[in-house]
Amino acid sequence: QVQLVESGGGLVQPGGSLRLSCAASVNIFSLGAMAWYRQAPGKQREWVAGFTTAGGSTNYADSVKGRFTVSRDNAENTVYLQMNSLKPEDTGVYYCAASQKVLPCLRYYRAYGMDYWGKGTLVTVSS
């Protein structure tokens, strides 16, 4: 079983930055893929960004492309989400997710869903 713990959420003004962390209980390379999702108040959960451990790049939703960046510290089993130029519409609960499935590409993981989820961390962008 994989446990994921998010941290780093808080209140930020529009245009500000925030870095979220996701600490995994297992080595990142033992996972097939990891991703960030978010759920804004009154809206459905949406995919934000993700990567396959076998791949060399991260995919981003159009709404955050150019503003958000995913990085990781393999030695610490931690994945980060650096959020810059934050907008009020970025407000929501951010979740870290992971899958142990072996699939061809990220599209398959998005289609079949993730196996493990963190409890989430709240990000509020407001003046």
C-alpha cells in the first residue's frame, strides 16, 4: 500500500507563488505514474499535471501550462508542484495521486484513474 501526504497549501494573493509537496511512502520509481489533481469549490475534480516514471517529461493541463512546474527529489520520495502567477481560479484542494499500474503512456493513467490519493491541501488565491 502506498501513502501520499500533501503539504504547502495556504492563502496567496493573485500573482503570487506557492510550492506544494507530496511525500510518498515508497520509492517514486516503484510507481508507474504520479500526478496532481485539484478540485475548486462547486466544481469537479480536474487533472493538473502528471508524469510516468519511465518517461522524461511532465504533461500539464492547458489552464496551468507555463505557470506550474512539477519536480521531484527521488532520494526523499517527494514530488513538488511549483505554482507561479497564481490566479483566483487556481483556488481549490490539491491532491497528489499515484498509480502502480504498468501502462504505455500518461493517457492510459488518466483514463483508468489512479490507485492512491493523498488527503489534499487547500490553496486559496485571493486578495
